[in-house]
Amino acid sequence: MRGSATDSPSAPGHRHLRRAAVPLAAAALLLPFFGAAPAQSAPDAPDRLQSAFAAASTEYHVPQSVLLAVSYLQSRWDSHGGAPSVSGGYGPMHLTDARTAIATTEHFADGTEDARGDGARPALVPRATVPADSALPARLKTLPRAAELTGIPAARLRTDPAANVSGGAALLAAAQRQLGEPLSADPADWYGAVARFSGADDTATAAAYANDVYDVLRSGERRTTDAGQRVSLSAEPSLAPDTAQLARTDLRTAGDDGAECPKSVSCEWLPAAYAQFGDNDYGNHDLGDRPASQRIKYIVIHDTEGAWDGVLNLIQDPTYVSWNYTIRSTDGLIAQHVKAKDVAWHAGNWDVNARSIGIEHEGFLTDPDAWFTEAMYRSSARLVKYLSTRYGIPLDRQHVLGHDNVPGPTASSVPGMHTDPGPYWDWAHYFQLLGHPFKKTAGKRGGLVTIRPDYAANQPVYTGCETAGEPCAAHASSEVRLYSDHDVNAPLIKDIGLGKAPTADVNDLSSRVSTGQQYAVADHWGDWTAIWYLGQKAWFQNPSKHPAAVPAKGLVITPKDGLTGIPVYGRAYPEKAAYPAGVPVQSVVSLPYTIPAGQKYVVGDEMPGEYFYSVTFTPESHQVVQGKDLYYEIQYGHRVGFVRAADVTVENSAG
């Protein structure tokens, strides 16, 4: 056992793959370019992109529907103003040019939390070494290959959506010829080429990607892109591809290595390092026996703040931290690192770590245009649905949390908590893929609202993506800004736990609510709605023609009669009497927040008071302490919090 046996404020520790990890050569292997996107000309005719798919189909003899479906899975037909994705992909076909996309500017840290988040042992300070640089894999340099095939300059392939579509068509045609297949007009004959287009080096990942493309072909899609282009793909519900072509792709066969994943995704087991080092210290996770010993309540969504190859090097360093899964941007490949029974160090709050599974997505919080691919969103959604079914985790925003929704465990830890995946993660689309879209569930008198802005149209101004205080590039966002009055010139809502004035900085969560979160309605004024938030009345614009939220109903808590206010906690630990001999009592300390009498907050779940005691490498002394005290998880601010059941009354929001 190391360190103090009681809770103490955590010293600033490692940053868990956030901005501090960027200088590592491996993590910087694929950082996106942070400069301004190319200047845009006058708006194109709204059918120009659809015409580009038709023209490329004719020129390269690739079925137009195949081109459209591949592009949809890559980018949902968006061009992102010529800016690259996290994996260096450009344009609607996501043609990769990682060398050009390597960042030349600093990334900004989103926190200094101790990822383990347990004061029972000191914060782990990582001693990760810089791994040797290596040649980029073929999946990260498809754009130069497209330039060779088409004769179109690489710069144009990066910035001209029509040229980009031609480059993708040329790559598909080349893959078809390499397989010895004819340039058929039948979409069913292109399964192998689509699998190769993914850039995957194994049959399982390539097949998962190709299956997603053919799912899009069967269902059809229609949407308006980020550039105002109207694109549609007609459904072909009876389409049956020639999957036997996969055997001729010369890709390696991945074995069944015991990874805990659904069969509908490609998944590999790449274990996190579990080892002793130094003066009887160990890392980078803890052995457990979940769900037998403790229920898994949460799934926590992260972004990596580094590229795939570098991140996988870090997870194998026992002096670093850990998480359960990583998902690759280019093709949605999933790597599992920590079994669900064990506890990864990922969320900065030991109580949440002990009850959660953490999933990292290859991406960057402060780069609006380092976009998350559709392949990654879909792969992640399939994994989360699988975990939800297996462990009984509800699919809502009270149980599927962003890292930015995890509370600080103590008052001193609040300012350093991380803020990923940030305002550019598309929660509405993600929950549509999960099969649980956010809908209106009540009339105007339901008492609650579910935050649900139009992602594409909602573009609040953020600062600090490239330079502190400077505006970030305009981009769609899942988050809505809060004010102290029904006026955009009113002060922003202040979070007293952060100890500073609120700002529009991309990492400042003081005055923001996120899609899918639910709050109790406090007031209305014209096109404005007020909610109870951080112990205050917080206002947001919510016009009926373009609502930022929809009515909802559910359970809420309010302080019991006679109490002027109640404390809010960052963890749900048991009472002192519950601890057996040999297990140090963990203090139940409140955060610097209260809920005044009369205010209401949405109930996410009932939580038993529990503490997972685990401070040794070998698990013989590990145990879960269970108390009699009950807590309610609530949506308190941008983050969740906990209140003692003994302090509150639970009631229906409408009553």
C-alpha cells in the first residue's frame, strides 16, 4: 500500500492523452492541420456535389450508388471546408494525406486531472518515452495515390469536393481491377473493392466497413451537407453483395483473441500494461470482478487527443493511464485494452471509474474540423449498444456520459477535470445510431426540457482552439450557451467550482448545456427558457420556430421541506460505519455547490453508496465496500453530481 490512507486533494497529474500528450512523436504522428481552411468561393449550386458523383461514376465506371454510399460512410458527404479529419482525411471521400495534415501549432490542455481519481493513493505521473517514428501505413496516404491515378494535383483533391469524389472513384476502380473484377454496373459486384478502400489490413475490419457501406446502400440516405449541397441515395433494400470477394483481397485474417465486442464490428485485443514498477508501485489499471462485485453503471465517451499509433503505444506503458476501448477514425476498428471486469483509470473520478467503461475515439477537442468519421460513430454505437445490453446500462445521457460530464471527486479537483469530447461531438446523431433519438416526451407542462438544438445550424462562438482568446473556426455544435438573464448581452452563468469568471473558451464548461441532457424548467420569457443549473436560474434562447430544447417529463429531486439548501457530492461513497477493519474510511466531502430550497434537478439514477478499495498490485486485498446510504445521480450543471437520498424529496416533474 502506498500513500495516505485517507482522501486528500489530488495533485495535478498526467493529462490522459489530452494536449500534454501531443508532443510525443507517436501521438503526433497524425495531428490535423490547425491553420485556417481555404477561403470559400461563392456558394455552389445545391446539386453540384450530386452531379460530381454522377460524373465520376461515368468517368471511372464505378456505380454511382457505391460512390455515394462509400462517401456517406466516410464523411456523410460533408467537405469540412477543405480541413482534414483527425486521421488526415480530406473531402467527402475522406482521402488521406497525413503528412500534409501534421499539426504545426500547439494544442491546448483541457485539464490536469489525475485520471485514477482516488485519493487513497497518489496521482500517477506518467513517464512515457517517445517511441520511434515509422512509415505511415497505406490507409493514411490514399490522397497521393489518388493524385497519381487521376492526374489531379493533391492540393485540388484536398479542397475541391468534385475533384475529391473523382479521386475516390479512381481508387475504387483501381481496387476493383487489382482484384481481377470487371468494372461492373452492378453495386453487388464491388464488395471486395469497398473492403480494400477502407484501408484496413485485416479481413474482419475490412468486412465490417464494407458491411456498413452496403447497409447504407440498402437503406438509402438523404441530407443537406455542411456546404448546403443536397445529396440523396435511393434505397436498394434487396441488394446482396458478393461477400466471397473478401477472400481475394490478400488481407490478413485476424484471429479470435477474446476481445469483448459485438460480432458486427471488427475488434482486437491489445491489452493495457499491468505491471509493477519503481518502489512497489504499479499501473495502469486495477483488477476487479465486475459486474459480480459492483454494477457497471456508465459508459464514458472520450477523444484521444492523439493519433491511433501513438495512443496504442501509450496504453502499453504501465506508468501511464488506461481505458477500456479505442476506436480508429479511418475504418472504425476497435481495440480493447481492459476487460470489463477490471477498472481502467480514465475518468478522473475513482467512483465513476469503478462503475464505468471508458471508450476513446481518435479525435481532437479543440479542432472543429478534425472531424469524427461516420465509420467511427457507427462502430462506437454498435459497441455501446452491445455493452448496454450486456450490463444493463440505460441508453440515455445520464448513463452515456462524455468525459466532460464526469464530476470532480473533490473541490480541489474540479478546475482540472477534462472537457472532452467537447462541443463538436454530435450527440444527436450518435443517439440516433444507438436507436434512442432524443424526442419530445411531454407537452409544455411536462416540467423538464431535453436539450436538442439543430446540430448543423447551431454554431455558437468558441475561443481558444488555436490561440487563447481567439475565435475558433465556425462549426456545428451540440451545446447551447447559458446566460444569467434572458438577454445575449447578460453575463454568462458562473461555475463557482472553477474559481474564475466564465468565458466562451472551448474548454470552459461554466455556461453550456449539451444535447440529450435534461433539466427542470425554472421560467419562461418570450423566446427564452430558464432552467435550474448549478444552483442558479440559467437562461437560453429557445424560439418555437428553431427550438434548442424539447419538452420532457420525468423524476426530479428537490430539498426536503425545512432545509434551506443541500450539498452536492462528486462521488457516492458509503457512510463511515460501512468500512470493515483494514479498509481506510473515505471521507464524504461535498463539492462547493448547493441546491437551494425550491430548485429541482433531474434524477438520472439511484446509486448505492459504494467504494472499491484497490491500492495493491495483487487483488487479494481488493474489495467493494457497500453502505446503507443511498444517493441520486442528478444533472446538476454541465456535469452530473450526487445528492444524498436522505436530503431530498423525489417527485414527478409535472406535479
